[in-house]
Amino acid sequence: MSELVPQGDREDLRRELQELSSRVARIEAQLNLPAAAPAVAGVPSAVPPYVVLAESARAIPVLGRALLGLAGAYVLRAITESGAVPQAIGIFAGILFAMGWLAWAARTQEGRHVEAAVYSLTSALVLAPLLWEVTVRFHAISTWVSAGVLFFFALFGMAISWRKKLLMVATIATITGAVTAAALLIGSHDVVPFTFLLLAMAATGEVSAFLDHWPGGRWLTAAGADLAVLLATYLVTNGRGLPETYVPIAPAALLAAQMSLLGIYLPGIAMRTLLRDSKFTLLETAQLAFTLVLALAGGMRVERAAGRGAAIAAVTLGCAFVCYGLSVILRKRRGEPESNSRRFALFAFVLAITGTRMLLAPSAAGIVWLVLAVILIPAGAMAPPWHGSAYLLTGLLASGALPAARELLLGGAVGHRSLGPVVWAAPVALTCYGMAIRTHQRRLFRGIASGAAFWLAGALAAGLLTGAYHGIFGALAPHAYCGTIRTAVLALGALLLARVASRRGWRELTVLVYLVMAVAAYRLVFVEFRQDVKIALILSLLVYGGSLMILPSWMEPRRTSSG
């Protein structure tokens, strides 16, 4: 055939074929199509069914070897029970036999996942029943020895699968350790050894995840450690006490387990976030929150039962300090997800509140929180803006200043009897509002500070005026006029807020005006109308109605000097 085509035509045909091939390649590149595999003579593109059957048939000898392995384990058990070999040697040989199957699983060729899984499961099926019988049935080894064997087995499985990153082998070894530990914990009624085993496995999982090996598997060991510490805490602190069949749990051992759980996950998550630049995920947030609640709340219950508690409070405040430091560092980093800093800041706030309350009485804790508010409102780099407002509100509530102000403005207090906490709290709230304006905080946080400042200042004015009224007219003077004084304080205070808002342009005060007038209306309807002195009611209506008439003109915006 080639002889019928001239040489020049063959060259032209070859050149056209090359150009056509290059054009097709360019079109495929523009369309992002996968490159076609080169055709190999004699090899079809689809895998024939007999090849699939041949691959599946290879699993049959693997299952056969696994069954022979289980048979060998039973033979070893029979020899040990017959007394042909000492019991200790038989147990040791069984453990080595299980380890050998796990090592065989790690030496399988790459891609043979079924073979690796079967050999790993064979190892688990040999070790788990062996430890159950020698620990629970025959009491041949102690629970601590059994826990040590399980930890070495799980650690061995992770070590031999480290280089090739054999997820199957590491997973089955870890699951075997965790599930067998849980079964032995319940079966032997000895909580402490297997709780510390699960904690050690959790620590190993955190180290492995930090080194980017098997990061998803740490949640299995985390769940096991959480449940073990939770069970131990419940058994020790419940009202009925530890069941008689359980081995006694020393409070020191339980505290060590609780603090170990905290020592694993707070540094572990912090190091992954700081050093590995990983995102603070929702699972990590939930785990850290559960760890903190379990370790600190459970530890406080154990400490209080022993007549102590300051140590756990100090640990809580130390954790708050660490979380604040992490929040500041992450906020200053460029390219760092903002959620990392926010979540550590949230943990810091909750821990600071909890630790202070553990250590101090409510009134003393409230004073500390107010000091923190004064420090953090102007120091924007130390904490998120909402921390200052949150500390301000919690401090005013715990110190009794806000409840006392409510009684002075809405209740039936005579006057100076409830002024105590309001006298010193009102200047603090006014100072916080002034600093919030000076540092240009968000309108929401300025509104919170302005509301607290007005509420306390109004209560102080109402208390002083009602006290002066009774001082002038005597203690038996009608209390109804005290109600008129309080309504007038609210209505006239709203007018003052409106004037300041219009002149200074502080729009958070505009919202506060409506809230104050709503509170005054509530007082007028539900308090003033129930008293019998009609003249006092008329005076209250005149003051409130006059304020409503004046208020719109006073709220008209004028030239502002700051925003």
C-alpha cells in the first residue's frame, strides 16, 4: 500500500496528522479534559470480569490464614489450661501472638487493604478475649498490668503503621485498646487503671495529630477518655456513694485524672492552633468545653467534699489567663482566622467569671469584675470589646448594685436604706461609659454602658430625693409622693438624655430615651395608679405628660461634635 503513495504525499500526510494531533491537544487543554491514556496493543480499556474475580479470590487464602490464627490461639489456650506450660508463659505467648498478627498486617503490600484489615482484626480477636479471661475470670494478672498491655498494643499499632501511614492498622489497634478498656473497666469494677489507660491513649492521639498523623482518629480516644473520667466523677460524687462491688477510687486519683484530661486538650488544641496554624474547629470547641466543665466542675465537687476548693479556683483562673494570652496572640497574627481568637476569648471570659466566683463571695467577685471592666474597656488589644461590657454587667449584678437600683426606681424602698451599693457603683458605670466613648467602641457596647450608668445615677438621685423628702416631712409622710419623685426622675432623666444625644450626636442615648420612657410608663400604670393619694397621681401624670410634649423638640438633631 505504501508503494502506491508517493514519498512527498506521505510526508504531507504525516505533517497534517501531527498538526491535527496538536490541535486536539490544545482543545482538550482549554476544555480541561483528562488526557487520553496511550493505547497499548492487546490490552482492552475495560477490566474483564475474570480479572475482578481473580482479585476477589485472593481474599480467600487471607481468611483461611486468619482462621488458622484463631485456631492457634485456642491451641495455646488449651496448652496453658492443661498446665503443660506455666500460666505466665502462656499469657505472654498469647500477647506476643497477637502482636505478631498486627505486625504482619503492617507488612502487607501497599493497596491490599482487605488483607491488612483481616490480619489486624485477627490480632484484636486474639488479644481482647485473652485479656478478658485472664483479668476478669481467672484474675491471673492485675488490672494495671492489663491496662499496660492494652496501651502497649495500641501504641505498637500506631508505631508500626507510622512510616507507611497505614490508617487501617492504627485504627483497629486503637479501637481494640479503647473498647477492651471500656469492657474491662465495667467487668472488673476497677475504674482507675483503665481511666488512666484511656487518658494515655488520648494523649498519644493528640501528639499524633500534632504531627499530622491520623488527626481524625483522636476523637475516638477523646470520647473514651471523656466518658471514663465522667463515670469516675459520677461514682465518687453521687449522693449514694461508690457501689460496694467497685474498687475504691481515691479522691487524689480522680483529681489527677480530671487535671490530666485538662492538661491534654487545652495545651494540645492551643499548640495545634499556634504552631500548626490549624483552625479551631467546632469539634475542638465542643471537646475543650466538655473538658473544662468536667475537669473544673468535677474537681470542685471533689475538693469541696474534702473541705478544699482554692486549688481548683486557681487552676480555673490560670486557664483563663492562658486563653486570654492565646486570644491576643492570634488576634495580632496576619491571616489568622478570626474565629480562633474569638473562641479562645469566649473561653477566657467564662473561665475568669467561674474562677473568680469559685474563690470569692458574690459581692467581692462583683467588685473584681468591675475592676476588670474598667481595665478592659480602654484596653482594646487585651480582649474583644464585648468583654468590658460583659464584666460591667456581671459585676453590677453580683455586687447588688443593679437590684438595688431597681428597688429604688421601681419598688417601694423608702430611700437611703438601699443606697449602699449604688453610691460607689454609679461612678464606676459613668467612668466605663466615658471610656467607651473615648475609645470609640461600637454603639452596642456604648449603649450597654450608658444604660447601666443612667440606671444607677437615676437610682442614686431617686434615693437621695426620697430620703430628703422623708427627712423634711418626717418618716410618716405619705409614700405616694416618693412614687411621684421616682417617676419624675425617670421622665426628666429621659429629657436630659435627649438633649445630650441631640447636642453630642451620641445615638445610643436616643435608643435609651425610649427605653427610659417605657420604664416610666410601666411605673405609672402598674405602680402609680394603685396608690390612694390622687394628688400624687396627678403630679405624676403632669410630669410624664409634659415630658412627652417636650421630648420631640429636644430630640431634634443639632450640630454634633463627636460620634
